[in-house]
Amino acid sequence: MATASALAGKFTAGNHDAGGFSELLGLVDDRLPELIPDVHPGETGVLFDAAAAALLGRGKRARPILSMLACAHAGGQARDALDYGCAVEIVHAASLVLDDLPCMDDAQLRRGAAALHVSHGEDAALLVSIALLNQAHRTVLEAALPAEHRLALLDELTTAVGFAGLAHGQMRDLRDGPEARTEGGLRRLNHLKTGGLIVAALKGGGRIGGASPRQLEALTKFGECIGFAFQLCDDLQDATATASALGKDVGQDRGKLTFVDVWGVGRVQAAIRQAVERAEDALGEDCLLGDYVRGLLLNASIVR
């Protein structure tokens, strides 16, 4: 297993304290605008403007950073996973557009700005989500990787989006009644909505870096643990934070049973810490993936 010190030279000369990884973030923020096609002269630019608004707003870019770190963890060059990581981020952005629609969460605010259906209209929001999902797949198809790698990456990504991933998770979140929101049911729901795409980001990055079956298994376990922690943080913030602090609507889970209702705030905070520790155990000590996730989740005041 590569150590943090060995990996550092693969992608940055900076340090990697809890708030670091700025070079990887910069790579993602530079690449994402290039993946939105240019509008042809004389054509309406609404779809393209809406895509830029959905994709380029402020965000942590956690999923592409995880892909690049997983690639480096497996022994590859982190930059080789940049386009795949951006494809995962494009899928994530499309899912947020759909989540915010009036027929779903009816949110008004996203990433510190008006939700896309508010700023550009419901028609643009629906169509741009389709266009972005298509662009995510095209980004993988056009990546400078062997054909067998691209096929495996598309398998990871499409699995995380459809009947075994985001779409099914969102449907369950909208329609499941209280009888389905047991602890086991909530764990499954959280994996579908959040964990599956995070696992896809990590496994895809690992594949690009040449991960062994054992490394892919460890990355999967890592992803499952942090996916659970991500969703717990989201539930906790929805219940305890303000819209101005988060840049998105809060109170969206009112009327739905979440782990905050089942366990209470204190136990959820402890569960987040425990999930991060289990994730770190999956990959071992001196691991940049663990450093990144610890900084992202445990340094937030919500779990202190």
C-alpha cells in the first residue's frame, strides 16, 4: 500500500493537513467548465447556461477528489482519474437538480444560489439533468484510457445512477412510509442515495490506478463507510443548521424519519466519527484518503 508521503509527490508539492488538497480541487474546478459544450452561434444558450449554473456553483468537489486520491492510493497518477472524477461530479450535479424540483423536495436554494428550476425554469432543469447525465457518460467514453477501463468505469457509474442507485434511492425517499424507515431500511436508503456514487468514485479511481482486487475491496468498504457518514452529516445539518450557513434549504426532512429522529443528535455525531474510523481502518494508517475524509467530515463544527 502506498503511503501518504509516497503519494504526495504524485500530485502536489503542497501539504496535506485537514484543510488541504487545494491542488486537486483546482484541477477539478479548471476541468469542469471545459466539459460543458459550447453553444453554436445562432442557437439558444439556455441549456448551456443552465448546465453551467448547475455544475459550476460552489461545491466541495469531494467525489472527483476521492477518485483522484483512490487512483494515487492504488499506485497511479492522480491526474489520470480527473476526467472520470469529473464525470461522477456531473452525475452528482444532475441529481441535485432533480432533487430540488417541485415534484420532489421543492427546494429554493442550492449551493448558495437559487435552485435551478427557480432561476432557469422547470423545463430547463429537467432537460439539463438529462443533458448532464449524458455528458457524464460521454466524458468517460472520451477519456484517454484503454477501452476495457472505460467499459468498467461506465459499469460503475451506471450502476450507481439507476435501479440500484440514485434513482431508486430518491424514489424510496419520496415514497417510503414510516414502516420502511427502520434502522436497516434507512441504511439501505442512505447507501442508494449517497453511498453508491461515492463507492463508484473510489472504485473507478482505483481501477484507473491499477488497483488489485484486494485494494478494490478495501476501497469499496471505505466508500460504504464514508457514504454513510456523508448522509448522516446531511441529515444532521438539515435538522440543526441554517440555510444561510449551508447555502441550501434546511428542514427538508420534516415529516420523514431519519437517523436524527431514530438516534438523536448526539448518537448521530458519534456514528459519523465511528464511520470515519472504520473507513480509515479499511485502508490502513498514513493514507491520504483517510486524511481527506477526516478533514472534510470531522473538522466540521457539526460533529465536534
